Amino acid sequence: MSEIKVIKGGITAAQGFKAAYTEAGVKYPNRKDMAMVYSETPCVSAGTFTSNVVKAACVQWDMKIVKSDKPMHGVVVNTGIANACTGQEGFDACEATAKAMSDKLGIPVDSIAVGSTGVIGMQLPVDRLVAGVNAMCDKLDSSIENGTNASIAIMTTDTVNKEYAVQFELGGHTVTLGGMSKGSGMIHPNMCTMLAFLSSDIAIDKSLMQEAVSDVIADTFNMISVDGDTSTNDTFILIANGLAGNDKITTKNADYDTFKQALSVVCEFLARKMASDGEGATKLFTAHVVNASSKKDAKVLARSIISSNLSKAAIYGCDANFGRFLCAMGYSGVSFDQTKVELFFESKAGRLQVFKMGVPLEFDEEFATKIMKEEEVIVYVDMHDGDAEATAWGCDLTYDYVKINADYRS
Amino acid sequence: MSEIKVIKGGITAAQGFKAAYTEAGVKYPNRKDMAMVYSETPCVSAGTFTSNVVKAACVQWDMKIVKSDKPMHGVVVNTGIANACTGQEGFDACEATAKAMSDKLGIPVDSIAVGSTGVIGMQLPVDRLVAGVNAMCDKLDSSIENGTNASIAIMTTDTVNKEYAVQFELGGHTVTLGGMSKGSGMIHPNMCTMLAFLSSDIAIDKSLMQEAVSDVIADTFNMISVDGDTSTNDTFILIANGLAGNDKITTKNADYDTFKQALSVVCEFLARKMASDGEGATKLFTAHVVNASSKKDAKVLARSIISSNLSKAAIYGCDANFGRFLCAMGYSGVSFDQTKVELFFESKAGRLQVFKMGVPLEFDEEFATKIMKEEEVIVYVDMHDGDAEATAWGCDLTYDYVKINADYRS
């Protein structure tokens, strides 16, 4: 398999992709709050979307496009207002936004995905969105800086922007895959996560790209949680324009495997980054479950550990209160025998076993605290019940999470 | 149906029940940390227990007793240590505790339930428990004060003790039902909640009492949540000694209905109290879902609303951010059409509609804040999809919840 090399940049890293951003004043003045991604060359698309039955208007708009066989040219995103629970007026807003981009760039209206994030149950100011689209179309540019600014423009409560790009070789052709994503509250993805957009110049069959996306999302974005709340707006879209010139991937050959591996690297990076930048978070909180009876059980257990409020509070307090992790495994819905379980804490500072075959171990509290003070704390669980494993990523629960969300809207 | 009258007292209110408490020094000195309930007259028992597969040793001990047809005489409870994830040593501690009470009072060892609450994954100091049991056996007393002190002795992070008692007439005989419970973290009951013990002097068939308990728990204790974490120790036990002298209830007659109604009144009171005293809580947060397509759906929707961290933070911030409630309904697993939904905020201060048939309404923010500043805030949701309804109770998410749980163990 070809080497996968990390490069600078994000959504504009791949050939033929341009980006733009603007201050449209969607909800607040003087804030980058719209971003655009555009490929003149038509793209194939793949995506996954929230499983919340209350789907935002933009999610419904995008699902229709991604599920069709029509080519895509780009995405236009706003922050501030989520365009969820907005009825017909919300759908009209999606269409007006896409139409503005369509008119300006001479591309079909249904080749444009629309993304929104922010307050639910509020109507979008369509005139300001359209003005923002018009301004962005004039500023589209393939520079790395523009890609970075686009990743900044889609931030809401995020404290850092999230972008990543990799390159790999397919038959002598350099293929690039990059993307951006944003969190950082209402993050408990099911099918996908809050906004993530990726672009690539790879040539690949649409259905194979969708299959790779579905597989990779299941192990990356769907394995993170900030607060247990599955958003109305979760959207992941990857578009690919084929400009890399590789032999088009039409079967699950070695090139497909390399692409999928690269996709996994990018998605895992963005997912981890989203978890560690969860609202109010001070730490990345990782659960690694090994030797479970099935992949499904391993995933449920790992997710349950990192989703538990009590576990998250213990991680914040650097408290090796391992009973909370076992408790969260116990109510996860997975059946298991606690007398077979071993539990360890891990970080850069070391590794410590605290529970062995149903019995608590005596341990050095000082060393435990030292382990838990690191930026990433791993709870490692050996189920001794099979050979399946899974990893999930979350963050600690802090005062700031409460502060951010007690007055987010106002 | 006979009138149900609230009376003073709790676990000792019914005839023939005595209680005691002590400072056994289970985990901390100078703290009431053990309680005992005893009826010389043998009792029938009914109970529900945690669905967490990691069940505390005491839960496993109690389940065996309640499921058997053997008479029960009482309960002995400690706080500080939960006796969960403790292996064989944990079971031995249950037996030693029950045996001490058995020896002292001359009752069978398997007529005594054992309850524990506190830190998971730590062994109990059996010598101190046994000394505590011996001390309590000497102080058993049927006074209301002793009942109240028992309800205080089972508190952990609770800020108030929780007890309640009612009386009703069955064929000229006065029947009394009373009880006590404790919260206030790791509360997301599934089958039952954290410790709750009830006693009655009613004469009733064991299997009918169990049926009434299972029905009532499903609509009361199982409809509260503090933090989404289903404990390893959830235990609800009701024991009844028949001393009221009523015609023994052996069929689902009018007396059964009266008893069930009284049980519902006591359980709802204790459940609401537990929710409003959730760790760090400043408010009772109630979700009332009406006109749902089934009872099951109504319950899932109501529970999802009050369990959402983002909804709970909005309630804390007095922010009428209703999209979060719709979002929580959307990911609950229940399928529904948002264009049929209406949503209101209610409290003593008034009632306000904010969402109607898929569309957000303009509303007076000042009035909304006024409504949300009350001690109990109700989110009222009309699904327009059937005639089933359900109520769930939770609390707000506050800085203090994080504070309490970031260093609970130490």
C-alpha cells in the first residue's frame, strides 16, 4: 500500500478546488460566518447524514443531491442558524442560497450542497445569505489560506479550526484528499457528525466512494461524543473531481484500499480533533476496548464509556474513579461478565491497571493522577471475551460546558 | 376509591415497622451512614432492581430474596461504598452484614435485604458494618423521628432527605404506606432507581404486590433522570406485614386499585423529589408529552427531553432554546412528523407556545425567561398523533454537578 503523507492545507489541498468565506452577518456582525467550496470540474459525491428524525432543511436538501447520480460542484455553509425546525420557509432558504450560487457560477442548482449550523428553530435571513454567496463567488481561490479561512468560517463554539490533508500515489499519479470540520456541541453522531466537508481529486466510482465513506465514518466520526446529543444537522460530504488523473477506481482493488486508508486517516484526525475541542473540554478522553465478543459490542462499550457524564466528570477531576467506567459499560446494553474484565488507565505518563477479573486492585493514587493529567487519557478495557476491538473519543465535562450552553442562544 | 391522605413520617409510619441509624464510619467518621428497617411480623416483599449488567453484590443478594417466596423482616443499608465490582469479597460482606442482624434479632439471614450506595470498586470494612448493625439492633424504635433519621442516614450527595407516607381505608381498616429514598447522582433508572425502601401494614398477596410495584415504578422512578448514568445499585423494595388487618388482597379488586393508587402517590412524590434534588440541581425539569401514538413512544420522548445535556443546560440558563428539546425528541428513536408537533413552556408563572406544526413562533423572550425562572419548568409537547401521554422528571445541568463529580471520590 502506498505511503500516506500528511500535507499542509485542507479543503483546497486537492487539485481544482477553490474556497471562499465572508462575514454575512447571519446572526452576529463582524464574524466570519459563511464558507463556500467549489470545483469547476463536476464531482461525484458521497455522504452520511444525521439519524435524528428532526432533520434540518439543509440536511434534507443535501441527502436528495448525494443520493442522486447528478454531479456536484460545491457546498455553501452558514453558521449562526441551523435552519432546523423551520418548515417550508427553511426549504425555501436552502433553495434561494443554492440558486444564488448557481446563477453566479453557471452550474445546476442541484449540484450545490447547503450546510447550516447554529440555533435550531430560527429562520435564516435569506437576503443576507444571498448577498454573502454573491460576495464569495467573486473571491473563490484555491490557496491554502482560503481553505483555512473557510474552516474558520464554519466554526461556532469551536476554539480551534479543524482541517487536514494527505497525499498518496496511485499508479504514478499523486492523489490529494483534504477536508475541514467543525464541532463542538450537540456532538453524538449517529450516521455522521456535525459538519464535515472533504474534497479530493481522485477518480473513483460514486458507489465505491460511498461505500468507503460509510465504512470509515462508522469507525471515526460515529465514534465520538461531546454531550450525547445527536444533532439535527449532522452532515458529512466528500466530493471528488477526478483531476488527479489516476486510473478510475471501479473495483475494490489495491487503489481502493489505499484511498480508504487515506480517508480513514483524515476522518480520524478530524474526529479526534472535534472530540478534544468539545465544548468546554480540557482533554481528549479515549476509550479503547479490546477482545470483545463482537465489533458491535466493542463499539457500544467504548462509546458508552466516553459518553457517560460521570466518567467525563472524573476525567476532568483527574480522578481514577474506575467504577464509573465499569458502570457505563454495564448499562450500555451489552451483556458481559464483569469477572472477565480488566481495566487500565493510559497516557503519555504511563499505564496503570486498576481492575482485574471482577476485583478492584490497590494502586498508587499519585501515579493515577499523574496519568490522568495528560492531554489525552485512555481507558483501556480488555473484555477477554473474543477478538473484536474499537476506539471511541470524547472529552471531559467541565464548568465551561455548562457555561457555554446555559446561555448559548442569547 | 378511598381517599388517600398524606401523613407525617416515612418508613416507620406503618404499624409494626421500626428503624434505626448509626455512624458506623464506613468511609468517613462522624456521619450518619447506616440505617436499618425491621418488622417483627414477617413481610411479603416486592422489588425492582437495576438493569445494569454490572450489578452490585447487594443487588444480587436482594434479587434472590425478593424473587423467593420466603418472608422478609427488614433491610440494612450503608452509604459511602457501593459494594459494586468487588468480586467474592463483596458477596461475603453482604452475608456478614445480614448475618449480624440475623444473629442479633433471631430472624433468618435470608429474610434481610442489604443496600449499599457510594463509591464503586472499593471493598466494605466488614468489621465496622457488623459493629454498626449490632448498635442499630439495640436502638430499633417505631418513632417517626427514627424513620426520618434513617432517611437522613441513607443520603450521599442528596441535599435533603426524602420520605413520604399516606393512609387510606380498606373495609374500615386504616392502611398505611410510607417510605424513603435517596439520590442524587448516577440517576437514570432502568427497572428502578437508586435506593428506595417502602413499608406498609397492608395484607396483600406477594405476586399482586409485585405486579403493582412493577406497574407503578414504570411510570414514576423509571421516568426520572439526573445524569443519564444507570447505577449498578438501583434498588426498590416494598415490604408489607399485614398488621392493618384489612381483608387480604388476593384479586385485582377495588382494594387493589386503592393500594396501587396510594403506591403511585408515594412513588411519584419520592421520584420527583429525587429529580429536583439531583446533583447540583436548582430546578425540577418536567417533560409532559401528550397525544403520542403509543404509551411507549410518549415515555421515550419525555425521557429523551429531560435527559439531554443541552436541554438541561438551557433550563439552567432560563433560555427558551426550544430547538434543543425538539432535537432530543428527534434522536430518541421514536419516529414522528415534526410538522404535527406543538411545544409549550409552562410553570407557575404562565404558559407559552413556541413551536406549532413544524414552524417556530415569535414569542416574548421576557415572558419566556419569567416562566423558566420558576422552581419547576414544564416542557409540554403535543404530538397530535394519538392519545397516549407520559411525564418524565429531571433537573438542570449546573456548574455544581461538575464540581460534585469531578472530585466525588476523593
